[in-house]
Amino acid sequence: MGACVSANAKNAPEEFPSFHSSYKFGAQLGQGTFGSVFHAKDRSTLEKCSVKVQKGRESGDDNIKYEAELWQQLHHPNCVGLIGIFQEADVFFAVMELCHCSLCDRLVDNPRWSVTEFKRDVKQMLLGIRHLHSCQIVHRDIKPQNVLYGGPDKKTLKIADFGTAHQLTSSCKMLLKTLGSVAYMAPEMLAGEGYTYSVDMWSFGVLCCTILLGQFPCGNFAMSNSDMKQAILEVEAEPRRLTRLSVQLKQEGEFMDNNNNYNNNNNGAGYELNGFDQALGKIRAQWLWAKQCLHMFHNRLNMFSKRTICLKQHLF
């Protein structure tokens, strides 16, 4: 592998091997505000990877190097691994481990989670966020597009894109800038009150709501950024949308309990559901899934009414 540009190195591209001397470009994977991501392959080892390409004049040399400095501190299976930073003139190349798809892709292509899958994904995301916070790093843009499925089984969730991240220090104990995606921004960030790790926990709670409900807990997809900001700033202790869902599930649960006789037929041995009983069984299974997810969301995460920096209590 070619030499990497240190996060503190001066711009001296002639001192380092070019990206192209070490890697081959592949097809484009995605495009963001300040750069594009491509498939890549190491020329010497043939190892497949991906690379984010950014222009210094657009993203800022110092910003790119600061992101690399933070990224190099992260070594965790639930954070996308950085292989190296390369530079050619004004263009920077962040070579990273290859991931399969984003959580956003999953929401679009296959928006169904079993309870087991949901718990697994939630735990992995929390482990990644906990590692960031243990390094005193606030991500500030937790959203489906920045959580990727990777690993050998393509089921390991990894936190990605540290372009908005910032590390807290003895001289910087509170952050003030409003950064990230509006729908996932915490009230304290929008209010300009100063914030730390709690904004990541809020964003994570919004992400979970998106998976569970298919919509944001505050506002909706059709809102302008200004309207969305206002909806978030006016949030109650618990968004009304979750309260309504709780009532609905309680009513459906009472209905299911009153029509549960099919479970007792033949003592459950060799009994096959058909007609109305089969439909009722399917409805009950869906209700139990929703009930378990909502129960976990309220009691395990509880992000909206009492967010916490310590993530250990949320891991199960």
C-alpha cells in the first residue's frame, strides 16, 4: 500500500505516491454534498475497498484532514474502518473498508424488520455510537444514509461519514454549530444552547422511529427545513405520534386477546389455521411484533423524554 498523508502533514503531494499508483477505481457507489464514493481495489493485494473523493477547494483542506485525524482514532467493528488518506494536488482520497449498502437503502428496498433483526441492528448502532463517544467524538449527523451494512455477512451495521464530527477537549467542552440533516437535529442544537453527545442520541431516536413507524416523530417528509425546525423545537416530552400508536396497539391487543381461542384448539397440536382463523393469526403476529418493538423503544431507548450519554444501559 502507498504512503498515507498524515492529518497534520503539509500539502506536498509530490512527496507521496499518488492514489492511482496504489489503487484502481471502480464503479461509483454514491454521491454527497462534498464528494463521491467509488469501488476501488488495491493494485498489489487485489483487496476490494471503497474510496471517498473530495476536492480541497470545495470541502477545505483543513476540514478533510481533521476528519481523517478523528477517523484514524476509530477502531471498532461498528464504525467504518479507514485504510488510508491519499492526495493528488487538490484532490483527497479516503480509502475505507467496503460496505454492502446503507440503512437508507434497506428502508427503501426491504423496509421490514423482525424483532430479532431490529434488536440486532439497534444494538450494533449503539455500540458504534458508544465507541465514538468513548473517544470524545460527537458525530452530529446520525441518519440512515450514514449507517452502512458491512462485514463478511453484510449484516454488521457501521457508523460512517465523519465529516461533521468534532472531538471534545479540555478547551472545547461544548459545541455550538448547527450541522447535519434537519430532520435528525436535536432541539438543543437548533436552539443554539450548546450541546455535546446528546445530539447523537436524539438523532438515533429519530432513526429508530423512522424504522418503526415509517415517518419522523416530529414533522413529516413534505415539510420545508424551516417548518421541520419549528416542529422539532416545539416537541413535547414524548411526540404525540408515539402516544397515539401506543393507544392504537393497546386497543388492538384487547381485540386479539378476546379472539385468542384459536390458540387453544387441539391444545396446539397439529392444528392448521384456515379462513378467518388464519387471517387472525397473521394479524396477531403483526400486532405482537409492533407491541414488542414499541415496548423496547419506550423502555430501552427512551430517547425523547430522557436521553443519556451513558449507552451501557441501552445495550441488551
